[in-house]
Amino acid sequence: MRVRGLDGFSRGWVAVTVDVDRRTISFHTGIAEALAPPFDRAGIDIPIGMTEDGARECDLLARARLRPHISRVFTGARRWLWQDFSDPDEANAEALRRGETRVSRQLWHIGRKIMEVDAFVSANPARDIREVHPELVFLRLNRGEPLPSKKSREGDALRCRLLRREGFREIDRWLTEVRIGTGAKRDDVLDACAVAVAAWNPQGSVPEGTPPRDACNLPMQIWF
């Protein structure tokens, strides 16, 4: 079985592949390129499936699991935000006019990637491509104990230790000489590894069981 874990960064996507006991990393400009090599299952740290008003049960359940760090789950993705608007202030004004929540600047700025994945997954319904949240994976690997921020030295070191335990023996080299020059940050690499862990050996999802589907028939479910 071969799986791939993807996390987005400013210039494209980090892709971590797990094939039995072999782990490799690569960097790609687009989602189609990142998912071009054969795989049995892929996980992506990006919303898959969106409601008209941005409310998703899976986001609320993920936030509950990550409490007190609920802000680690972005909420409110809606296709019309990026289909109809190029300015976040105008998009938020329309959201308020509709009686909906505003979109955060963090979510707004990954809108292009959200729509890129949305188009790819919609065009490839037979492929096993799942939404994964790396913070839920790290929480699982840390036996349910909340982790420090991934931006902190302590949080970075803990995530590295957890990934080494999962067989990522080259994580230090990936974070230094391999990553340098790609534009990817340390946490992008760590998150892609965590997503690959869930793609290889998923231990659960929110919600459990058969997920609700959006208007485009995409499942709204986060794996870990």
C-alpha cells in the first residue's frame, strides 16, 4: 500500500509518501502534480466539502477535541467567497449581509488552495482522498495530551519526536538541507508527515461513520 500526505505552503505543496517502511518527501507547485504518482490513499490538510454558510459539523467536533486550542481549526470555508470575490473585505461584507460569519484572514489566504483541491477532488470521485487535520493526528500520537504551539521550540521538538516514533528517521534532514530553498516552513513539513500518518493508518474521524455530503456530493469529514 502506498499513501501520500499533503500540506500546502506559499509556493505549492509538500508531499510525504509512505510505501511500506519507506518514507520520501517531495515538493510540487500544484495539487495535480503532487497527486500524479500512483497512490492508494491520500490525505490533505485542507477543507474538503463546503456548506453554503460555512458551517460544518466536522470543524466543530475537531475544535472540541483540540480544546483549549480551538483556533487551530479554521472554519467558514464557502465556495462563493472565492468564486465571487477577490477582496476579503468585500467577501466579508457579503457574508454579514447574509447573516453569516466573517472569514478569517488566515482562511482567506488559503482560498486558492481550497478551490484547487475542491476542483481536483470533484473531478476524481473514485480516488480515495481524505481531509486530515495534522493537529488531530499529533494529539492522537501524543496520547490525547494537548501539544504546545507548533511555532514554539518545545512544540516543534515534540512533534519531531512523535514522528520519529512513527518511522520518520530522516525528519531532521528533511527539515534542514532538503527543505531549504523550497519555500516550505518547518511546520509545513511536519504537518505533511502527520497527514501521511493518518493516510497510512487512520484511527478515526469526525464525525464517525457515514459523513454528511455537501451540494457537490463531497464528504465533510476530518480524519486523524
